[in-house]
Amino acid sequence: PSADYLDNGNNKMAIQQADKLLKKHKDLHCAKVLKAIGLQRTGKQDEAYALAQEVAALEPTDDNSLQALTILYREMHRPELVTKLYEAAVKKVPNSEEYHSHLFMAYARVGEYKKMQQAGMALYKIVPKNPYYFWSVMSLIMQSISAQDENLSKTMFLPLAERMVEKMVKEDKIEAEAEVELYYMILERLEKYKEALDVVRGKLGEKLTSELQSRENKCMAMYKKLHRWPECNALARRLLLKNSDDWQFYITYFDSVFQLIDESWTPPAEEEHSLEGEVHCSVEQAVSFIEERITEESRSSRPLRGPYLAKLELIRRLRHRGCNDEYKLGDPEELMFQYFKKFGDKPCCFTDLKVFVDLLPPSQYTKFIRQLLDVIPLAAAAENEVALPGDIKALQQHLCVVQLSRLLGLYHAMEKKQKLAVVRELMLRYRHGLEFGKSCLKTELQFSDYYCLLAVHLLLDLWLEGEEAAVWQCLTLLEEGLAHSPSNAQFKLLLIRIYCRLGAFEPVSELYSSLDAKHIQHDTIGYLLTRYAGSLGHYAAASQSCNFALRFFHSNQKDTSEYIIQAYKYGAFEKIPEFIAFRNRLNSSLHFAQVRTERMLLDLLLEANISTSLEESIKSMSLSPEEDDIPWKDLRDNRDLTVLFSWDPKDRDISEEHRKLSLEEETLWLRIRSLTLRLVSGLPTLAHTIQPKNSEKTAENGVSSKIDTIRALLQQLEAAVDSGKKFLEQKIQYPVLGPPPTRMAGFFSNGSCQCQTSLFYLVSDIYELDTNGLEDSAEIQERIGNSLKSLVERLTDLFNKCKGDLIEVRDGTLKTHPNLLENLVFFVETISIALWVSSYCDSVLRPFKSNLQKKKKKKKESSVAMPPVFTHFLDYVTELQTLTSNVIDHIKGLEIILTALKLEELSLKDTLLLQEEKKFTKTVQGKVQSSYHHSVQEIGELLKKRLDTIKKLKI
């Protein structure tokens, strides 16, 4: 019954039932473990662990206890304990197939490949089944993959694995496809491509049946490695004769033809051209082969795109080689026009042609678009009205042309008036197209959604050219689009980006959660959320968004082990290295490192010295200034920067260069943040353990090395800041839909950076004062006094950069100032660091003061001169208090202004707005206003808590 209660989630009852059982049979292992699971799930981890170890020490061999302990250890995230459990069980029951295989899987969970190899062989000796033997072979391959020394893997692990498989081949014991796959994998890793090819083409290759064209694909891969172009060509040709729509083989076919031409290869006179049959080795042959495919396609029952696109691909390659004209393949413009006539009503038509638009001369763009428009059946109701499509096919064709117009840059070249006219027309077409989608489900997209998106892209162009009202119209149109097509991810993503650009985070949380990001998407698009939440003052939402991401990254560790075990069970060996690579890629994800760092800084910001002491907070995060867990050399940028559709021409679109620069910027910013976090985590280590100056012990008790750590980190921070400043001198502008810039520019320009760095220098001075004592430290005291003075000035400057209206109404248009909001957030963070440093100063000065007072009592003198450092510090604390109170008052003022903003009175200049659009405009502006209000409230609340901590700083 205890187990049933656990299954139903009733942990307390499970514990009670287990206790009842234990009263009757006090040595019932299984009951103890079930009780321990109940304790673990009710948060009593220590008791659960003690109870489990009590049972484990007895080395149980009954299945129930072992299974239950396995479940418990897994929930404790201690898979290494499971291995010990089964090692003991196997010793006691040496012939149990079940326990041996559990032991193997336990090693697999912790990645002990050498022990896996031994466990696999032990299993095979008890029960000679092939899978067990090959588990052992796979574990050798895993040792070779994980070996740091490539030489070792090529000379020891892989050859041993190869010999093990060869033994089975010689004895004719190969049974399953997985075993052949494994053999192929070993030979490929040993770069024995010729042998691998023989395996695939030979008798063993017949077992490769589970994937379509598995043998052919493997042969092709080996031919390429061996540079056997005749075989590549003949095989590709043969496969295209079977299926003339398979694009990958067209690419191989062309690659090999041109390789053969460059090598001046000629077919042998007498024998076969190649192992795979006839070879094409001239452009003429390639041209006629493609023409034949097109002729054949015209006879096929369904239209195939491959042959037509292959013709364009061939033209592109010939042009690239500077020899197109001789081969009368036709005019690309005409070919694309014919392609459009055939496939224009398919959504893929645009993406197909996008690759080949470079073949058109720019002077022909307008003519080409006009030519396409002429063949679309559109009908106008009256003479001066827009001609609209009569069915979905015509709508798709027209949409394709509009997308091509944007791609060819025709819209970019227009004047503002023309652009606005196009926006109107696109929106008219969008609303007309909604008629075709009346029967669509909520989860389906409307046929005309892209019209709306393209209109928004045009308005974004206008906004970037300085047209302030355009951005509000973007939001209006997107919200309208989303109302009709609630599952359209592109609308949501674009809304997220624009709201964030305007500094409004509140609507974003809901939009992002409605995207329902799954699994890996927390890494690929999570940056859209985590980049802005904290920096716009939505602290609660920031915590939540970091948690989403971290939960995924942490569970990845556990999940991957399970996938690997399944792969062993089902013999999907080639997937195992992929799973390991996947896990490593996620562990070294840039986003993972950013979220970890920002999450800890955020927690300190919200809790340290408010609800718990700084020391406790740092301890609970197990942070230490010496440790750096970020894999700087291997950082992987897994962000999907093209998740937003863009129809921009190449010169305006996101380029490889942008990606590189963005990664560099993100890494620099991460370094600054990570060093800041480590410096803060070093503060508590300095306090309480100071020895007097002349003591021998200073070096031993490690504190002097702690200050050295802090000074070293400070130098690294200075270096990182310099690199950051150098980077920003390039004044990089990313495309509007490209990667969002980091917060680094604001951090430097508003003065937070100088404030934070000088705070850490102050720590070093205070430490020096602490070790030297008050007597002969006039110079240090003066230095501290000056630092404190200039700090207050810098903080006041920073506050001045936060002043101004967050939202203002200008010429009937709203304008937001997100930079003021970001500055406020930086101010709160800098003040918090200032307070953590101040409480360290406080802990140093307090004992000095009480010692002085004791002396005063002893000497009974009324006037022991107070060292100047005390007055400096007290003045500083008072000024800090006044400054913080002023900021809180300023924030109250902002709240009042934001509440009083009457958005209804905005005379929206653009009277072109339809009635329904006005409704959405109102919603959008309301959302932005409410979001700013929310930000200011959260910032104000946090500052009030910080003010209370300042009041406690009285030495």
C-alpha cells in the first residue's frame, strides 16, 4: 500500500504505511526505502539519505529494494550511488543477467565508459547474446570519443573495437542491422573509407534496410571521402533516374561533373565507366541530362519542382565559372517566369526562387515583377479600385509576387508617401483575404497573414527613418492580425521585439508563454525574453523567465542519460555520440551561461541584505570568487537569429558578420557581468577573520589570498571593460530584426560602470585600513574619504541620467524613453552594490569604534580624537540615504504622471485609421502605459527596501 500512496502523490500516507510495516518487520528493506522516497518528496532530504544509506550498507539483493533505491537516487540526482548498489548485488549474485544489465545501464548514466565495456563483456560471458557483445564495442567507441588524446583513440580504442567486430564477422555471427552500422562507424572514425565502402557494398550491407537509401547514402559519403568522383556521379545519376525530385543528389551530380571536368577525366574505352555504371563528365552531358528530366517531368502524374530548379542551379554554376552563354539553357528570367506560372500558387514558390534572384540583372527587376503580376487572375470591382484575387490560388500567387518585390528592394526605394500607400493596399488585401479563411480553426493561420506582416515591415522601415507614429501603427496592425490568427508565431515574435524596443515588457510575458516554447527552444529563442525582462525593471517576470530556461538546461543532463540508455537498448548506436554532442552543446551554451549569471545577480539584487544576509545568499548559491564555471573557450551561440521572417535584400539582411559581432558583444558583456558577480561573492569572505598586522597567521588562514583574489578579479574587470569600450567604438548597427544589442553601451554611458568599479577599489582600501589599523593610516583614510565623496557625486550623476518623462506626447504621437528606464534599473543595481560594500565597511569600522570607546573609558579622557574615516563614512551614509529618498520621490512622481496620462485624448494624426484599427491602437497604448507603470512600481518597491538597509548602517 505504501507504494500505491507514492504513485498517487500522497507522500505523508506513504510514510505512515511504511512505519506501520516497520513496526511489525523492522528489517523490511523495501519498506525503509519507500519511507525514504516519501521523506525525499516531502523535502526531508537528509533523513531520506540516511535511511537509504542504512539499507544500501546491507547490500540488498531483492529486486524491490534495488528498484526502489534506484528511483530514490535518481530523484536525489545521485546516479553514482546506483552503480555502487548494483556492484554489490552483482558480487552476491554473479550469474544474474538482470543485475548485470542494470549495472551496465547505471554506468551509462554516469558515463563510465571503461566500466561499461567490462560490464558488457561480463554480461556476454553469462548470456552470449549479440547485443551485449556490441554494448561492449560501443563503450570502446565512447572511450575513443571522450579521450582527450586523439592519438590514443586512433591507436588503441578504435582498433580494439574493430578487432572485436571482425572476430564476429569471421565467425559469421553478425545478426542485426545495428551491428553493421557499428562496424561502419568504427571504420569511418578510423578513416578506413575503402574498407567501410566494401562493408556497405558487400553481403553485410544487405542488412542496412531500416532507412530509405541507407546503403546508397553511405556509399556516396565514402566515395566523397575517397574523392572517387566517377562513382559519385554515376550513383547520383542513377538515383535521379529513380526519383528526379531529390535535391541532394542534384547537388552531388553537379559537384562531381565539375570535379571531373577540372580533372580532365575521360571514361575508359573498354570496360565499365565506374563501379556504379555510366558517368557524365562534360557540361553538354549535364545539360542534356537535366533537359531529359524536365521532359520526363511533363509526363509525370504530379508536378515536380526538382528538375526546373536544377536547371536554374546549373545556370548559376556555369555563370560562376564564367561560361554560361555557350550552352543555350535559356534566359533565367524566362525560366523563373515559367516556374512561377507552374508553381506560383504554392507557398514554397517564393523560397524556391529566392535562391536564384541573383541571376536577374537589377535593371530587369520592375519588368520581371510586372510580368508576374500580368498572369495572376485579379478582378477589380470598379475602375479605380484595387484588383483582388477571386480564390486562394490567385491570393498565393499575388503574395509570392509581393514577397519577391520586397526581396528585390522595390519597396525600399520608395518615397514615404508611396510606402504608406502600399501599406494601405497590403492591409486592404489582408482584410479581403480573411474571407477565404472563415472556416479556419483557431490553430490554423489565415491565408493572407503575410500581407499584414509585409505591411508591418514597411512601417518599420518608416520608423527607422524617423517616423515616430509608424511604430504604433506596427503594433496596431500586429495586434489586429493576432486577433484573427491567434496561433501566428511570427505576429507574436514581432510584437515581442517591438514592445521590447519601446521598453514595455509586460505584454511580452503573455505573448511568449502563448508561443508555448518547447525543449530546445528555451535555448534558441529564450534570449528574446531574458534579454529584456530584468533590464526593463520587471524583476518578478525576469526571475520566472530565467527559471524556465534553467529548468530546461538542468533537466537536459538527466534526460540525455535516459536517451543514451534507450539507444543502447534498441541498438541505435550511431545516435549515442549525437546525444553526447547535444548535451555538450547545451552545457556550453552562451544563453545558459548568461541566464545563470543574470539569475544569481537578480537574486542578490532582490534578497541579499533584505530578506537574507549577503553571506547566506551567496552560500545558498554555492558561489565563490575563485571559481569560474563558464566554458569561455567553448561557448556556443545557439540563438536562432533568423526566427523572424525577413524579406529584406541581402545588403539589409542579417549577415554572417553580424552574427560574429553579436557573439563577441554578448561574450564581452557576459564577462563583465560574471566578474561583477564573482567580486560581489568575494565580499563576505573578507570579513570577520582579520588578524592583527604583526601576526604570522595572515598568510595561513587564507584571508590575504582572498583579497588577492579580489584584486586579481578587479584587474580582469578593468580589462573586460576596456575590451567592451573598444568594441563599442565600432558603432555597430544590427538590422532591426537582427540580434538585439546588449546592455553594455548603457552601462558605460550612464556611469554605472565607473561607479561599480570604484566601489570594488574601495573594498581594497578598506581592507588595507583593516590590516594596518587606525594609528598610522592617515593616508589610507584620506583616500577612503575622497573615494566616498566621488562615489556620491557619481551616483548623483547616474540619477540625473534617469530624470525625464518615460512616456511623452509629442505632436499627437506617443514617444517612449526606454533608456531612462534602463538607467533606473542600473541605478538600483549600483546602489545595491554600494550598500553591500558599505556593510563591509561597517563591519570593519564598528570594532575599531568600540575599541576606541573602551580606551576612552580606560583613560577617562573626554576627548579621544575620532579618526577622520568615521566622519567620512557617516557623511557618506547620510548622503546615500538622502539620494535614495530623492530617487524614490522621483519614482513616485513618475507613477503619478503615468497614471494621469490620458491616452484617449491623443489626436491620432493618421485619420486613415479605420474604426477597428483605432480599437487596437487604444489597446496597444494602454499596454505600453501599464507596462511602464508596472516597471516603475517594481523599481520603487525594491528601492524602498534598500532604503531600509541604509538606515541600519550607523556605526
